[in-house]
Amino acid sequence: MIQILVIDDDLAIRLLLQRTLSRQGYIVHLAENGDTGLSMAIALQPDLVICDWMMPGLSGIEVCTKIKSLPALQASTFFILLTALDSSEDKITGLDAGADDFLCKPIEIHELLARVRAVLRIQQLARDLQAQKHRLETEFNEAAQYVQSILPPPLNRARLKIDSRFIPSLELGGDGFDYFWLDHTHIAFYLLDVSGHGLKAALPSIAVLNLLRSRHGHQGLDYGNPTDVLKYLGESCKFLEKQEQYFTMWYGVYDTEDRILSYASAGHPPAVLLTDAKDTPLQLLRTKGMPVGMLEPEDVIYEEKNQYIPFDSVLYLFSDGVYENSRSKNHRESWDIF
């Protein structure tokens, strides 16, 4: 049931509003001054407060300001000011205090009921939007959990260890990561990042992950050749054109015996190689190449490079989100974080 709180120091006004609104099926509560009304508003959390402007003690403006400053009432409780003041300055004062509507004295009953109905319609729309927002947040959380569930587990072998961190932002993103063995000594691994946010970015990311995981159905493709894989993705992911999307990718193949890493990049941030070498302890592994889907496949040339990986080295792959440090606004991290 809809609850309405009437705050007015005039008994006749309180009784008039109680009788009129009760006949419409609303539950009506009465308060004779601002202090009592504020306490009742906090306790009841009514759908609507109808409050006189000029009262002893707390004025209607003060009551409105206090109610609108409370998180529990700010969005859920609508506020109508009763006033004999009708100047533009007075209305501005009331609106600045948080009032949602005004009702002039003397009260015209039909106007009162029409304004109450209008306010409650707006409030119901706000509730519906809040419920829809909650449903969407739940669905996005479930989607984020699904994306995380399909990422590969850590790998721990004598010559090779792989681990990952999936740290989603406030929005669902298009990041994806995977690795797979080509034979007993060669392992392919990659990280991709689809442009945009939300499901629009997450779904293509999942599609690319599944496409590469179904590699046994593409016998003509050499998954040990990074540039061939990027070209293949450009041909296979033309669905991105319709959505005006693209994705970046860093793809590598590592020979665990010879310790040679072959890699290519499609516009992705460079991988960071950390070694114990005194002259070059940090190397950025980058190659030329545009993101997949940004240009026609035949217009893109990818470059492959090889890198010897010393013992006890660490290779970092990351999406562009690592550049932004959430601990400090507008702050970019340097390569020193590695």
C-alpha cells in the first residue's frame, strides 16, 4: 500500500488531506510539526511527503533538505511542498532544497489528487528502473563469472609456469586469455582485448576463444605460426565489421626445449620480458600489426619475431587496463611496476 505522510501545523489541513487521500486507498500518517514529521519520515520511509512550507520549528524547506540528504529517503520518497508563496524565487528555493513538486494554498482537491497520482506514477517508474538495473547488474555479474570460468587454469611444470589474474572493472569487458599445447615441447598462448565494454565486447571475446579452441577443425592452419593465426582470425571474424568493433591480440609460441619464443601482435600492448641480464633486464616484445577487424584482412601485414628466453625469466602479458591505476585518478603507471 502507498504510504503518505502529511506534515502541517494546521489541524484543519491535516484532517482534510487525511480524509481526501484515505478515500483514494492511501495510508495517511499525520505530523503537526517539522521535527515530528522528520522523525516519522525516517521511521516510516513513506512513498510521499506532503509538507507545509511555513511552520513553527523546522520549516518545510528544512524538512525537505534533511529528508533529501538521507540515502534511505533520497530516491524513494517524493516531496510536495504546500505553500501560499508563488514567486519564481520561492519555487527556486524549494527546488534547490529538493522538493519534487508544489501545491498552492488554498488547496484545490482535484489538483491535489492529480499531483499525487502524477508523483506516484513517477515513483513507480523509478522503482521499475531500479528493478531493471538490479536485474541487469545480476546478469552482468553472471556473465563476468562465466567469462572467468572459461579461462584456463594455472600451469605448473618444471620448465614452464603459467598463471593469470582476471580483474574485471565496473563493467564487463572483452579481455580473454588462453594457452594450448601444440605438441610435447611447443605451447601457444595469447591475450586478446575486444574494443568496448559490456556484453558487446564480451561475446566476441568468447567467440574468439572458442574459435581457437576448436583448432582441430582447421587442419590447414599452422597454429605454431603467429602471423598465420592473426591472418586467419582476420578472415574468420568479419562479423566484427557489422558491429564496428575490433580486437587487439598478442600471440606467442614457445619452444620449451630450445627456449625460443615466436610472437606477433595485432595492435596489442607489448609483452614485458624480465630477465636477470644486467644490460637488458626489461625488454618490450612488440611487433607491427593493426588490430583484427580494424582494416580489411588483405590490407594488414603482421610481423613475427623470435626471442631467446633465458632461464628464470618472467613474461608478462596484459590488456590496456593495466596502464590506468585505479588508486590514483588520471595517473598512468610506468614500466617500473613490473
